[in-house]
Amino acid sequence: MPDDGYSIKDRASYFIKTRAWNIISECGIINPPIMAAQVASKLGINVSETYLDGASGLLEPTEKGLQIKLNAEEIQVRKNFSCAHELMHTYFLDGKGRSFIETVMKIDGFNAARNLEERLCNTGAAELLMPRDMFKQAANKLRFSVASSVASIEPLAKMFSCSVDATSIRVAELSPAPCTRIRWKIANGTPEEPTAFRIEHSTEFKLESPPKAYPEALRLRSTKGILRSKFYKPKMDASEAVFRAYSGEGVVRSDERLRTNTVSIPCYVESKGFSRVPWRNVISLAFPKGLL
Ligand SMILES: [Zn+2]
């Protein structure tokens, strides 16, 4: 990894991804699903399930070594991600079992360090359970158009034993065309009859080789071929497509405009409803036109 042009966060993210790749090769894993609990025990970390008040997982140093505790009440795909997440925390421990990153990042305060470590553990967990190359290969086989498709989320989630939510983020991240993943939340009305939706979460764009047509206004910074846009919180109105996706079963395709503070970009959007009422939600993948 080159020394210049990368922020400490980029480097930390590269560090944790490398750890995930190493684990996969050390454990000789070549096919999904990757079960984090099996990986942990191969690495000598004991995993148990128990009742955890509100928490999904815990990493505890004991006399016998490290121990991961998972919330027995959560569904399998959540447990798998939590276990992978806790496994990643082991890379941030100092000799005494305290978080190393909290010590080095003290300048930003405890919360900033904790949030960075949490984000890195999620990055590492996603990389461990849905390794880049393995996931791209599987997604390639399921691809329905030039870009990724919202229809590939469920089959990939099953194949990799991950949640629809985590898988949809990975689909957007590894999409061959720039893509943002939007999760919609009911803003008004009831789960039976929603009258308004708002964006609950969206991902940022990451382009490996930025095309020339990419609007200048979107550039946050460009570092060695990695370009990020200002799409931290893209704004888009919940169109009729979101309502149709919520009430129907199939993929709803639409043309929408995605807005930032400075620009408005025409997008091709695919939306789909997941889960049943009252947990039902809609996930959209938005692809800026001209970049497909
Ligand atoms: Zn954590």
C-alpha cells in the first residue's frame, strides 16, 4: 500500500480487510457460506450463545483466552455477522485486552475512536463473510443487467448466510457500475398503510476507476484511483416506485433524480420490498445515468 494519498481511515480499512483475507486463506475457505463461529474456533477463540441484554455480541478476554458471546435470541444471519464483527475486534486489543485504537486515537476522544473501531469491525466482518472475489463471482452469475440488480440481494444473502441489509450494502459496494444503496423507512402512516417514506440509510459511491464523465461537483477527493462522491446522504423523494415495491413482490424499475447540496443527477433505480409487515421495508439501488 502506498504511503501517500491515503488517510489514516483508508489505511485502517485496508488493514482490517487484509486481516479478513488472511483468515480466509489460513482457514482454506474457498466457498460460501462462511460461518464466523467455525472460523473463530479454528483460530482458537471460544464462541458461546447466551442472553445478552440488548447487545448482539461481546468479546471477552478470559484466563483461557478470548471468548465471543453471541445473543442467543437473534436470528442466524445476525449471529453470523456479530460473530465476525467480534472476531475483528481481536485485532484492536492491546496485550491487556483493552482496545488499542482507543489509546492511539485519544486525540479525537473516546467516542470517535469507538465509532471508528466499530466501523472497521463492520468493514472487516463484511469482508470476511462476503469476500470480495468470492462475492463478485457469485454476483456475476446472478447479474441481470450491466449493473448489479436488487433482485440478486436475496439469493446472495442466502448463499453467504448474511442478512438482506448487509448483503445489499455489499452489492452496492462491489457493483461494477457506481451505485448507492438506499434503505427506506416509513415516515408516516402505519406498516399496513404507509403514506410517506424517507431515506433511513444510504451508502456512498466508491469508484475504482473514475470515468471522465463523472461530474466534477461530486468529487470529494481523489486518491490513487479511488474516488468518493459527496453522496454521504443522497436525497431523493420516495416516488410511487417505493410504494409499489412495498406493496408488491417484484422489482420496480424507475427513473429518479438523486440530489446533493450542489447537483441533481438522473438515476436508474431498482426497488424491492423485503420481509413481511410489520418489519417490511424497501431497498433501492440507484445508478447514476451516464455512468452505467
Ligand atoms: Zn463492536
